Amino acid sequence: MELYLNATSPYARLARIVLLEKGLAESVTLKWCDPWADDADLLEANPAGRIPALVTEEGIRLSESLLIAVYLDGVRPNKPMIAQDSLGEVLHLAGLGQNLMDAAFNTVIARKHYGNEIDVSELGQRRTRAMQRLLKQLDGELGEKSRPQPLTWATSPPQWRWIISPLGCQR
């Protein structure tokens, strides 16, 4: 298998975490690329030019981090990532997390191309409100498991760091 990724993508990190958790890291070749450079190999794997993209041993091309995660979970089903008795709840929380990641990622990309003033635009304010709502809901639903103190790089659980880095939290 081949996984197209770059070092800064939170979506690629999600796919890599699943690879590691499933014990599949040795069976996948990591193909580091720059999705902003219209890398020819990446475009062949995913015409949208987005990462991550996974090419299976059968040559099937998959895109979108959650779809790749589902596929990888099925490759080695003896060690499922999600227990079937909690599937709905886990997918619900994953959806909230995915929406949070999307809003944070789009904020970073908008700032990269249009500067920080984009945050005061209608779209920028909408993303900010969405991130605030999502963080509040995740905190409420996770209850005692949620963060007990202000979220910083040092105090955050490792699985949250890919979310808070683009939000400007200090290391």
C-alpha cells in the first residue's frame, strides 16, 4: 500500500495514527508530497489533489481520512478500532471532531492566503463560532474525560495536539 501525505496535514496524521494502531505501518510506503504543488503522483492517486490518499495493494485509490481509517480497520479486523457496541457514539464523536478539524484547517488555509483579516469576514466569523460550539459540545459530551484546564500544547492529550496547533495554542 502507498499513503500520500505531508507533515502538516491533520488529515494525514489521522490516517497515520490508524496505521500505527492497527500495526500496519510496515506494510505501507509513505509517499511524502506537497499537495499545493500539484504533485503528479498524488494527482494520480487522488484527482482532487488532497491528502491523505491511499493506494491499496489491489490498486484501489481511497481519499478522505475517515474513509481510509475505515478501510484500514477492515484490513486487520482482529484488532478493531471501534467496538461494534459503541459504533454510533464513536462515529458521532468522530463527526464532531472531523467538523472541528475542518473548521480549524480552513481557518489556517484562509489566513495563509488572505491574511488574518479574513477572520473578521462573515465566513471567518462563522468558522470561529463553529469551532467554539464544537469544542463546547465535545467538552460537554466527554464529561470527566474532557480537559480539566485551559487547553495548551503542554497540557493537552497528544490526540488533541493536531487540533490545537492550527488554532494558535502555544507549545
